[in-house]
Amino acid sequence: MSDETGTQDTAGSTAPRPEPLRFFGTTWVNHDNGYTPRRIGVAVGSLAAAGASCLVLRFAYDGVQLADTGAFVTALIVVMFAVCSALAFRHTWDSFAKRPDPDRQASLRGLLAIGFVGSLLAYFFRSLTEAPGEKLHREEYEAALKQHEKRMSRRTGNPQRKKRRRS
């Protein structure tokens, strides 16, 4: 049989390997090799990046104020960043539970770029409980392991030679 890392079986086939996560590799499988410090680092890093991003957005807001474009344009920009951040947060949060559709992901690329603060905050909040995407990857990996075990368990002997019970 094989272990969880995907080493070879005695039969020569390989078990499924866990898919690496960004910043975590495959440490999420057994929570080893610095998993906890990495999770703390990801949480601190994403929160720091979100804070720095808000500072950059503040400078952009000051630039719009200096340009004297009017209250309507200023309000429109603030609402745009708030709505895009909320949508990016929701999309990123949902992508931790199920794989996003690639076509939809491509169509939302601009919105996600504008709402980057929301994505960073979603990453921060998820990293407080687990590696972002760990639950989804664990479910897929365990299903693949079960399927592999089922494939690898074979019948012994010839089924035609099986003795039949007579009642």
C-alpha cells in the first residue's frame, strides 16, 4: 500500500498526491514542517498587505480630491471600490469552498483587481482557521485516496471457481 505522500505501492502504481497550496506546499496534509508558523505568517502578511493597500487607496482618494472633480465623481469612486471589494471578498471566500469556474474567473478578473482589498481580507480571515483552500483540497484528496484504495483492492482467486452454497 502507499502512504499519504503518494509513494509507490508494491504493485508499482502510485497513490494520488496532495495538491500543494500557495505558501503551504503540502504541509496542510499532516500540519507539519512549519504549518502553524506559515499560517500565522500568511495571516499577518495578508492583513499588512490589506492595510498598505488601504493607505494607497487613501492617497488615490486625496489625488481625486486635489483634482477637484466634484462630489459625484468622488462618491462614485468610493462606492466603486467598496462594492468591488465586497464582491472580491465574497468571490475569494467562495473559492475556498469550491473550485471557481475558469470562464467566470476570467470575466471577473477586472473586478477582482479593483477589489483587491476584499480578496486580501478574505485570505486573512480564512488563514485564522485553516490554510486558505485547505478544506477543499482535503476533501478532494481524501476522495481521491478512497477511489485509489477501491481500485487497488482486488479479488483474490478466480470468481468462476468459487464454490456456491446450496440451501
